[in-house]
Amino acid sequence: MSKKKEEQERQEKFQQEISRIMLPRGIQTFGVIEQRLGGSRMRVRCLDGKTRICRIPGRLTRRLWVRENDIVIVEPWEYSGDEKGDIVYKYTPTQAGFLRRKGHLKQLEEFDEF
């Protein structure tokens, strides 16, 4: 790799760490991926107490790679929103740790006990 490319990658990582953390707005909620079902669909346990079948929208399919136990933002559908939704954002492990320290994911820790 050339030095310019390495420097550019380092700057991008640094910018990602500094950037503000996105929080759910409106009807959006936090969720944890329980199971991948295939076809860009997965079962997500949301913090509002519901388990939804969520998909990754087409505009994000190549950019958003998720695994089980990742923390994500889920946007429920207008129609059948209690059962289905879209995954809008995925948190990195560093961001998830920050959210836990700030108390945004307290309900999540209560769900993990069961």
C-alpha cells in the first residue's frame, strides 16, 4: 500500500471515532440481532419488548454488515410495525460501550438476564 492510502485510512478511522453517535428518533428503537434468517433478513429483539423480523434496505445492503448480538437501530414499518421493520444503523463495539456507559442501553441489560 502507498503511504498516501495508509494516511487516508488512518484519518478516516480517526474521523469515525470522533463523530457523534446516532440515537433513535421518533418511532425508531434500539435492537439486538438474535438470528440471521437469510436474504438480508434477521430476527431482532427490540427494546420496546417486541421481536421483529427486520431487513436491511436495498440502499444499505452493501454498506451494512451485521452479525448476531450486534446493536442496531430499528425503524418499525407503518403497516404491521409490531412484527416487521428496517435496520437503519449498526453500532461499532466502541459506540455500543459508550451507549452502555451513558445509560442508553439499561433496558437491554435487563433483557439479557432472562
